[in-house]
Amino acid sequence: MVDFLKAVPLLKHMNEDRLQEIARRASVKEYKEKEVIIKQGENSNKFFIIKEGLVGIILEVDKKNEEVIGNLKGKGEFFGEIGIIYNIPRSATVIALAPTTVLILSDSDFMELIFGDEEARKLLQELAETRLMQNEETLEKYKKTILDVIYRYNI
């Protein structure tokens, strides 16, 4: 598991001890093709790293359930950081597009082991801001805002 973590771009700079601790605390879960991993609007309490497979990011843009396919992510990529960093509900739905295996860290383990690392925190903050701006641009195309989506979930 540590060898896999060393190859994850977000984590590759971390020392062996920290990677071993991430491996020790992470759980592994497999998802079938078309299975929902996280759903937009849910509580953000887990961080995911894709070990194998492919996922699609889906952003619900209005109450008519129109959806826009966002980014595709594969091995070594991650998701779930935005809600944890900003303490907000899930900003998008993530679906397995093929059989997918993920490593899962709790929000507290993520904050301690990954976000607690200065280099990883800088990368995550930049990426989270970029992802939120992309979501906002997508929603703007549909004349919506993130606040409209959050309001839908009575947050």
C-alpha cells in the first residue's frame, strides 16, 4: 500500500512514516460500475484516493435533475477534499464508471495526515479553489449558482 501512496502525486513528497500511517488508517472499498460513491449534498466526512478504476464527477445544476458530466478521474487521483476543507456538503456526485477500488480516509485523518502537511495543504487549497471555480462556471452556464444548489438541500 505504501508503494502505491508514494506514486500518488499529492503524497509523493511525504516521508515513509507518514505514508505508513495513511496506509494504516485508510480503509479500502470496491465499487461496481455505475455505483454511486458519494452524492451531491451529502455530509462531507470522507476523502478518497482511487487505487484502481475510473470515476465520473456529476454536477446537478437544477431542480429538473439536469446533470453535467464533469471530470474523469483514474488511478492515483482523489476526490472529496472540497467538502472537508470548507466544511460544506458534497459539491458533486461521484460515480464509478468501471469497477473501482478506493482508499478512504475519515475527515479527521485527512485533516491530520494530509491537510496537516504544508506542501499537500498548499496543493489542496489551490486545487479546491480551481474545482469550485469550475463548478461555478458550469452552474453559470445554466444560470445557477452554487448557492442555488446548496439552497436546494436546505443547508
